[in-house]
Amino acid sequence: MFKAIYLSKDNDHFHAELRELDDAMLEANTAGTDVTVDIDYSTINYKDGLALTNKSPVVRKWPMVPGIDCAGTVVASSSPQWTAGDKVVLNGWGIGETAWGGLAQRGRYRGDWLIRVPAPLSTRDAMAIGTAGYTAMLACMAIRDAGVAEGDVLVTGASGGVGSFAIAILARRGYRVFASTGKVEEAAYLRQLGAVEILDRAELSSAGKPLQKERWAAVIDSVGSFTLANACAQTRYGGAVAACGLAQGMDLPLTVAPFILRGVRLLGIDSVMCPVDRRTAAWKHLAEEVDRPRLDAITHEIPLAGAIEAGRQILSGTVRGRLIVDVNR
């Protein structure tokens, strides 16, 4: 037996609970998998909040164990890639949506979904970073690949998980980071991560002109909607905007002006189906670049029993940084 967060839905009745499951139930709901993992840690991301509260159709198969990422130890494998004792991390590939996820003490996954935890990271470190840090690194890689190696970079949704990591990574790489947030009381925290200036999100969150004063060499946006539109309108000639979230909305009310008059590039960041070589490179960079004191400043640990309430909190905007879930507490 093992403990898991269990989501069920009967017609319009949704239920989320912490309950005990057995290996037979796990196997019956994880067809096509070949690696069993004893999970050490998972996390609570914005998408997990949506799943845990049924606020959006994130879950597309019922019943479901939510959790879009996890890290732990392989205990059984018929995959040639993995053997018992291997330390692995998993992000995306539909876990917590169409496949049972990481908010549990045990999981079964496809071997080609897993990444080896890179030294010197532990499984706890991997989930302190989690999908938020991994997504932030993909965005930082994208703007560098686009040729933006220096200058002023705007990070929106700055006090969230992706934003927090993006600030820390960019500052370490030598960019001047400007943090946009609705929590101006978090200014000291954001400066500790490396931001040089804090902007009130109200400056970006409503309709603006198609082209605005050129400010940013690059942008990492986890908000979408008017915020992303204004960020594009303020990006300098030849700049790059990495879009990786939709906290404000899925809409994008902008014109083609930034793209055809300033050569701005809009880069989509997909952490779910990202190819293995790209995600492996991202985790290698994270292992090399994440600063432990800053990692500690970003994270807060909760037990598995606190996951459902944490899902509500992350949607309400009351969570700062990262929530690690110790599934064995």
C-alpha cells in the first residue's frame, strides 16, 4: 500500500482526497509503463492547482493521481535505460493529466520519460527546482539561443516559481533583470534573487499601444494576455520574448507591429513534450548554475496531506516561490 492524492469525478461531482492505494490499482491505471519509482518528492505548480481544484480541464482521464513532476528512486524496471537504484526526475509528458502523476509515494512511468538526476543535485533539490525551474531554464536557453546574451530582461509573474528561477538564472548570467509582480511587498525577496528593479504588474496588465517605448532586450513571460502583449510592444529591435505561461489568460491581444517593424521574436516554451536532449541539457545547466542559498530562499516544504490546500493557495496568488511536497511526510 502507498499514499497518494486521488482525484475522481462522477458526472459533475469532483472529489480530491488523500488515500491509500495498492500496487494492483497502480498497475491497472498505468498501462504501457515499464519503470516503477519510489517517489521522494513532488511539487505544487500552477497546473497542479488547477487539477487539484478542478478549476480548469487539466485532468483528461479519471481517476487521476495529480502531480506534473516528481523525483525518486527506481525500484523495478523492464526498460534497458534504467536499473534499480537509479535516481530520476520526471517533468511533463502528460503525468497528472492523462497519466498518473507524482503526488504519491509510488509511480509507474515510461523509461523514456525519465531523466537522471544530475550531480550534485539530490532528489529534493530536483523538486525544489521542479517544473518551474526547468521551464525557466528552457526560457533562458531560448533567449540566449536567439542571440540575446546581455542587456535588460523583463521577467513577469516574478514572485512565482518560474519567475523566481528566471530572475536567479538571468542575474547569474549577467543580465540586468527587471521583475514585474503584483506583490510589491516582495521587493526585498526579488532583489535577493538578483532583480535590479521591481515593476508593479499594473503597468503591463491592461490594454496598451501596439508599439511602445523600446525597453527590453528580452522578456520571459509566464502571464500571457495583455501582459505578454505589452511586453512584446516594449521589446527592443531584434529582441526575443519567451512565453511559458497563462496566469492572466490564454488570449493574446496584440498586433503584428512588434514582429514586422522591430523584428521581435516570440518564442514558445513547452516543458511538457520537450525532447529528451533539450530537457537533459536544461537539467545539466540547472545542476551547474543554481545557487543553493537562493534555492533555499525560493522553496518551502509541505507534507503530502497539505497538497490539496496548497493547490487552492497557488491559484489565489498567496504562494511565493516553490512548494516542495515530501510525499513520505
